Amino acid sequence: MKTKQIILTIAGNELTFNVTTLAYNSYVNEITQQNKIAPSIQFVNRTVNKDDSEKLKTLLNDYPGAALQIAGKLIEDFAPDLEITIKN
């Protein structure tokens, strides 16, 4: 199982996240067309370093949509796009 430490600077605050394959897979499985915010909040709370959890809580309260933006950056870094082509 892959684990990657990702450090983000968010609104002047440095936060460390430890993203795992399990956390990533759970997040992807929880997202639906009508439900994106709650899974994003759970994902960032699951992966944030314990020392940074209070900073994250403040950011989530102060900035609407922050969880979705943070989750997006974490996913972008953890699981980058693959170039896939079909060979005929």
C-alpha cells in the first residue's frame, strides 16, 4: 500500500497530509453526483497530520469549499493522470 506525505500551504498555513491508498480509495468510493462535500471533509480530516488538525478545522470553518479544493490538490499529487492509449 502506497503512503505519501504531502505538504500544502493553504491561506498562509502549512499543513501536512499523509495520504494512503486506502484513504484515496475510500474517498473515490464515497463520492457521488450529489455528495462531494462530506466525503471531501472526511478525506482531509482522515489524512491530515494530527499536529495540523486544529489549523485544518479553522480553515474548513472559515473558507466555504475548502475541503473540496484541498482534497483535489491531494488527489492530484497522490494519483496523477496516466497517459493511456488504445492500440489497434
